[in-house]
Amino acid sequence: MNKGLTLIETVVAVGVLIVFFALVFFLLYQILNNIGYAQIRSVGLSIGQTQIELIRNLPYNSVGTIGGIPPGPIPQQEQITRNTQTFTVKTDIIYIDDPFDNTAPNDPIPSDYKRVRVQVSWGEAYPSRMPVTFVTNIAPNGIESNPGGGTLFVQVINAQGNPVPNATVQFMNTSVNPAINYNTLTNMNGNVVLPGAPSCVTCYKITTTKDGYSTDRTYGTEEVANPILPHATVIEGQVTQLTFAIDQVGSIQVRSFGSQANGYPPVANVLFTLRGSKIIGTDTTDTPVYKYSYRTNTGGGMVSIPNLEWDNYTIDLSDSHYTLAGSTPTNPITLSPGQNRTVDIVVEPKYNASLLITLKDQMGNLIGSGSANIKNSINTIDSTKFTPASGSPDYGQLFFNNLPVGLYYLIASATGYQSATSSMNITTNTETTLILQ
């Protein structure tokens, strides 16, 4: 009995000692880590202060960054090594348009003074928990400077027209010397104002984006013959204003099925093009150039397309061996910001001519348990089909395939609705919508 108690007491004592030494080790580790971090941080503070003093001692006209606005000899980002520790130093210098004497475009000289922001960060053994940041304003000798050039005023909004703060805006201009390649963030109002931009014609390529958001930008004539938003022009003494729209990206998952008659079996490798409605300009023949047009296939019967911005998308099977025989939702597919949608398409083998009819009420809702009859003018086709039940991938739609080319008469009806009639020449794969009153 005594031996048993002694063993238990020994195990407990050993456990207490293990916990004690673990706590001591943890505390020593924290103390040493904090000491090491403090030492590295003090070096980072010294580097940042040295960078600020170096910039303060430059002539006012030289205070600027390489490839920035205003231009100057300071690198936008550089690596500095101290005692085997590497520090990253980011320097941002911009003109400030002070509201004291009004702001652009009402202020003819909006480049009142310069604001310098230096940020020092590091990694390795004691990585920076938060970058060391220094900000200072540098004023010219006189009341204000006039560096020449114009002012770039960029506004970034979302799909609802609200400002997007902290969006990344990139300015690139290779037609001036030194070339400009400058990145900055929008303020809380979604704006970036850059006075002192060198003057030139259609030379500033501007790109706006944000993590998890879409991208909007200007385009050159080498990309689009007639861009809607060409590269920006800056005129001496004037303000160039541009607005860009970005918002959270979403996705569309496309699933492909066979016909209702076959029980909607999955169909693999259906080639299609997903095309948005937004255009970025026109080509030399005045044909629209779409911002988004993506060609893919459904693989084993399903494909997911990520990073889509809000738009109305159309599924086009023109280059496929299949014809669209119905879909849920129907074309075009509305994608809201940040939305993930699943689209089910029904496909059938492609022939020279076919007809897809969609039945809707006055509110735009699909109609189930409806029917449509089609007849051609030479009385070789007289066919009636019914819309499938709710939940089917071709709900509210009827498909007639392998039709002879010619004139057709249509009659559609549903319980509780007035019949609708129409006629059309069918020469290819055709889609139409009939509205029942």
C-alpha cells in the first residue's frame, strides 16, 4: 500500500516539475523574443528616421520617387541590410492639395506641398508585427510650388456608385522620362488626386483593383481600336478626371444535361463561351469588344468559372456540337457583386435549324404547365410540346430540334392565360420568348 502511494506521489511531483519548467521555458522564450524584437525594431526606427532626414535635406524639386509623381531620386522600395537583418523600406511621396486655398479643379495650382511616408518592415527571426511608419510634410521655400503639368483625379466606385476606399490605383507612363510606374491607395472617399503629373496625350495607363474585387482600367489602341476608356491625357494646368467601377467578384458554375425525354442525364465536354455584356470599345469594323469572353467546356458535366465581376452573362454554344435546349436561369444570367450562381443547361445535338421557346408572364416569371404548337407553312411540321415541371433545368421552356428551314406559325397557351401567337422565319438555331397575358 505504501509503495503504491509513493509511486503516485512521484508521478504527481514529476508532472508538477514538467509544468513548472515548461512555464519557465515559455517565459524565458517570450522575454528573449521581446528583447530580440525590440533590438530589431530599434534598428528599423533608425533606418526610417535616416530615410526621412535624407529626404528633408534634398532640394524641394528633387523630393520625389523613381517612377513616381512627383519624380525624384528616391526608390519607391529598397532592401537595406544591417547586421545580417534585411529591412524593406517603402517610400511614398505625393503632392498635397491643401483646402486652405481651395482644391482642384478650383485651385489653379493644386501642388501646395509634398507629403512623405516611409514604411520599414522586416522578416526572418523576429518579423515585424507592424511596419514602422514615418510621415512628414515638406513645403517649398515660397507660398507654394508650381511644378508644371496637370492634375490626375481618379474616383473608384462600386456597383452601387458608392466610393471604394483602400483600392489600389496604378499609374504607368512610359512616354515621359523618367518613366512613371506608381501605385497608391484611394482615400475614404474613393479618390486619388495627383497634382504635378507631367503633360502628355493618351499616355497614362491607369489600373484599379482591390483584394477580392474586379479590375477596371484604361485601354490603348493597340489593345482596342476604339476604346471607351482610353489611356488618360494630362493637359498643362488642367484636371483630368476619371471614374472606375470595381466590386467583389463572384463565380458561375455551369452544369450540362441531356434532354427531358432522356431523363436529363449529365453530358460531358459541352463547349461554350461565357460572355458578359460590358464592352471596352469597338474594333476596326465597329464590332463590340467585350470586357469578358471566356471559352471553356463542362468537363465531366460541370465547370466552375471564378473571379467574375457583376454583369449579365450569356452562354453561347455557337462553336459547340450541341444546341441550347433550355437553361435555369435563362439567358442572360445576372450576376450580382460577390454572388456565386449555379446554371443548369440542357443541350441536344446541333442541326441546321431549331427553335427554343421560353414562356413568361407579364412580370417576367417563367410559366410551367404551358404548351406550344409550331407548324410550318408547307404543313410538314405540326408539333406540340409542354413546359416541364418546376425544378427542371429547362423549366418554362420548350425545344424543337432538327427543323426544316422556312416560315413557322406559333401558338402558346397555359391555364389561366390568354394564348399568344407569332410567326417567324427559322433558318438557323433560333431562340424566342412569348409573353402570355
